[in-house]
Amino acid sequence: MRFIKLLGLAAVAAMALMAFVGAGTASAATTCKTKPNAANECPAGWHYPAGTMGHLTLKAGTSADLQNTSGETIVTCTASTVTTHSLNTGGAGIPIVKVITEIIWGTPTTPCTATTDTTVLGELEVEATSGGNGTVSGKGTKVTVSIFGVSCVYGTGTGTPLGTVIGGEPATAEINAVVNKQEGGFLCPPTTRWKATYVITEPKPLWFANA
């Protein structure tokens, strides 16, 4: 699996985190440099501004896996990173929108078990939940994976929930998402599951708060 450099959003995520990961109904959200208060609000002056760069790297000792619905692994990567930048600061009824500018699946010395290309860009959206945590969704991304020698295209379509983000020093992203087939023949599973845990090394610290 080769390096994929993007000028918009890809997202395994992402893998991140492939996924490096639908918006759903937007809720208040903002990124915060300190842990939110009891009402999950970020103190004034502690918000990360629009344009803040983000970097996610696969948690040490784990892998990013694409599975079929029976739980059988189709593709495994033991190395993956995702780079993002935020388009906004969120707000009341407005999720945080992030663009992925680079995604890397595997390395020259630790390649993934199958070739994968991100072919169409998309978006990530983060919504705050409680306790400085949130949920992450993706839309508009297409990824081509070689399965049994056949090109299978999977994507987040108009919106796919990717998983949860846990605030902290550093924050983490737990990806566990069902991704549907967009193109491909009968050898391509109609749906797949992407599972990965990414550590958000930038910005650090990071929490997700109500606006």
C-alpha cells in the first residue's frame, strides 16, 4: 500500500486512520486546549482556531484493519498516519469540519497486506458529546482496495459514522465503521468494517466541547 498525498480530504480513516471516518444531525462542537468545565464548555480564549493542523498516528502495537461482515480481515496495516486541518471553529448547531491533507497507509518497510488508493476526497465532521469527548463522521471519500485481485471501491457516501474521539493529552480516535461498496463486482463484499485506533499527536492537548 503506497503513500497517498491528498489536497482535500481522504479518510480511513480517514485511515485515519482510513480512517484516519456521515455527518448526521449537527450539534454544538468546538476544539479546546484545556479540559471543558462541568457543562462541557470550553473557557473563552482556549479554543483552537480555524486552520489548526492535526496529526493522527496509528496507536503503537495495533493495526488498521478492513474486515468483511463475518469479521474476516481483508486488509491489515500496522502503520498509518493522517494529517488534517480544520475549516472552522464549530459553534452552536455547527460541527467541526476537518479536511485531510495527507494519509499514509503502511511504510516502505512495513507495507499493508493489499494495495489501496484513495481516489475521491471528502470531509470529516466532529460533534461534541460529553466529558470532553465526541463523535467523528465522514462523507464523500472513496477508497479502492485490491481484493482477490479485483478493484473494489468503498466510500463514506453522503455520510457515515466513523467512531468516537476521546479528549486528552493526547486525544485518541477509536474507529469502528461500516463502509459500503460504491463500485466493484460480485467478489467485492457489499459492506466492510474499518477498525483502528489513532493517537492524535497534534494538536495536543485536545478536548471536544460544546460551543
